[in-house]
Amino acid sequence: MESVQNATEVFDQVYLDIRAGLLVLAASLDRVDRSEGAEVISDDVRRERIQQGLEILSGPGLNRAEQIQVLFSDPYRSGWNTADANETSDSPGDDA
Amino acid sequence: MYFFDPHVHMISRVTDDYERMARMGCVGVSEPAFWAGFDRGSVDGFRDYFRQLTEFEPTRAGWSGVQHYAWLCINAKEAENVELSREVIAMIPEFLDKPGVLGIGEIGLNKNTPNECTIFREHVELAMRTNELILIHTPHLDDKYKGSRMIIDMLLEDHRVDPGRVLIDHVEEHTVGLAREEGFWCAMTLYPVTKCTPSRAADIIEMYGDERIMVNSAGDWGPSNPTAVPDFIMELRRRGQSESKIKKIVYDNPIEFFSGSERFDFTPPDVFRENAPTGVDAG
């Protein structure tokens, strides 16, 4: 099922949603930063991931959503279920 | 438009939800066994749960003209109790001849642990031994990508598994391709915060096509919306998609996949509603 709308039609339809989404993002980050202890958050790995997500948004590409999903995903190690894999791990498919 | 909700935990919802879903065009639901919000303590607890899924829920759904189907398993969240999990897996065949039981599900991983993998493989073994369809739960959020890959790895270990008889659920942008490349069916769950929005699900359909894919509400006892499938229908209509293409995703595809079970005895909605029983008071 391919899109039947052209880019202008799509953009007209999503423009206000994107604008609203940016405002939610901006207001949420402002709320964190004006709260007591905000400096601690700068060391939080989740805050770092959000920053990386913003960089993905500002870049080119047709798969930004997939890139952001992978950014927020635990790593995977292929071959975890083969005979020579470490079967004693608590998390067998872990990259670590 | 008639639609199926192929994954919804109606046991957690009130009868009014069946009524609202029916008013919006729902003609059928399939209900996987899942976690009750607490870990159950005995195999008899599951036996009672399976009776409710296979006896009372089809009756209650019928009051609104909705046809009800079920899947049986012990959920991955309870797989850390390996002994109980094995007792439940051994008990499941008592229910596999019940009308409307479509197969084994929703099995899968939650935190991707060794015990979850053990119980997942034993569920798959049961499904292979009894020639049942399989419905797969994939983990949430950060665990999803790794867990989905591990599940697919384990399915591919077993050469008896036919991907055309397995539905991998809760796929999102980073996992839909993994499932489809190997020939599995897949489904998207319309949970706006932790899974897919209707618009993202529509984007995925536009990018990956409408073969072997469906959408569901996964409505349950938590924040969820049992009328999410109609929201998806409206999103595709807003995008100018034809009624026949929308129907393929929300009606034809679930019926095609479920038809792999000999107990999927579906009656077209106009015929079914003419013969639907009336409800009774609960209180």
C-alpha cells in the first residue's frame, strides 16, 4: 500500500502535529532544566540518548523513526544461541 | 466497515466495550492468554482462566454480535517460575479441542532471560507437536529489538516451524522488517506511548506493504483503547486510501491467518447477528 498523497498534502496534514510535538518536547526539557537538581540530569544516559535523538531528527533520511527506535534499544549479539555462546549469562542475547 | 481486533484482552474489559466495538464495526476478536497483573500461584488458577477464555468470553462477546477466539499459554512474565510454567504447558492440551481456540499464544520474551527462553522453546515444542498456530509477544521498549531478534533466532532453530503459521506481534519500525524478511506474519499494537500510534502504523504499512500484516488494540486492564482499530481505519481514510485496501488489513488478513486453524469457524457477520443470543444481567 503506497502513499496516495503528494508531499504538500502530507505536509499540510502533519504540520500542526509537528509544531505541537516540538512544543511538547521544548516545554518538557524546559521543565526538567528549571527543576531543582537539573545539573544531575546532564549525566543521565537517558538525557544523552534524547540529545542523540534530536540529532537524528535534524539529519537527512527516510528512516528517522527506525533510527530512533534502535537508539533506544538494548544491543543484540548474533550467535547467542549457538553451542559456543556463553549460556550462563543472565541476558543471553546481550552485546556485553 | 467490518473489522477484527486480532489481539485484545476482553477478560479485562466490561461488556459495554464489546457493545462499543460492535457499534464501530467489530465482528470478531482474538484473545491471547496473558499476565493478570499478578503472578498466579497454581495450575488450577490457569485452568479456571482458560475456562473463562474458552467458555464464558465467547458467550459474552456473542451478546454484542462479536465472535470470540482464544489463544492459550503461560505469559513470559510468569516464566521465571519454570516448574509452574511446565505444569501449565502440560495442561494446555486439555483445552486444545475447545471451539474457537486458535493456537498457542501470546508466547515470547519479556526481559529476555534464560528462563523465558526455556519456556518459550517448550511452548514452541507443544505447538509443533499439536500442529497449532503461534502468536508471539515481543518485549517492550528497550528490550524489544534484542528480544525480537532472539525470538526469531529461536524459531529458526526449529525446522518444523512454518513462518506462515506464526504471527509476531507488537512490531514497530525497527522490528517489522526482521519479521517479514523471514516470512512471518506480523501485527502492530496501537498503544500511543509505548508502541504504535495509528499514524505510525499507517506509515509502516505504506513502507512495508499490506501483505501478512494486521493491527490490534491489545486492550487490557492497563491504559489502552479497545476501539483503536477504528482510529487506524480513520487515519488511512484521511490519507485517501481505498476502502478495499483498508479492509484487507483490518478484516481479510486476520481471517486469512486464523484460517490456518481448523477451529476458526467464522460465520459472516450478517448471518451471525441474525442468530446472536441476547445478554443477561451480571448482578
